[in-house]
Amino acid sequence: MLMQKFQVFGKKSFSFLETEFGFKCHLLADGILRYETEDVFVLVGYDGRRSYELTLDLGQKEHQQNEHLILGKSYEARKLLKI
């Protein structure tokens, strides 16, 4: 139930990435939203089972990929804010 609410609320809350910055939502799964452009990605995560934390990772895409995603090195927003 929490994961479904996260998907609805998260998609609505981060829709500005699509409308204002040209990102596309490439993954909408349990606790994960991944938005991408040609070069970069934003990964929004929600831990609805343990800590209830919301995480935000930013990264540059690389050519390496798995079944669903083009992978890349990512940086946690909370660590970037410490800089």
C-alpha cells in the first residue's frame, strides 16, 4: 500500500523533471522512480519497509547497462549537500 502511494505521489511530485527539464520516467517500480535524459539520470527511492527514508541520487549515464537500465556513477544528494 505504501509503495503504491509512493508511486502516485512521487510521480506527481517529480513531474517537473519531465515538463520543465525534458526527463522521461524510465522506471516506476516498488519504491523507485528513475528519470533520464540522454546524458544524466535522477533516481528517487523510498524505503517503505524499514526507515521510510526518501533518497535522491544524481548521475551521469554510461554505456554499460543491465536488463532495464543504462548504468552510471551516481551521487547521493545528501552527500552533495554536505560539500
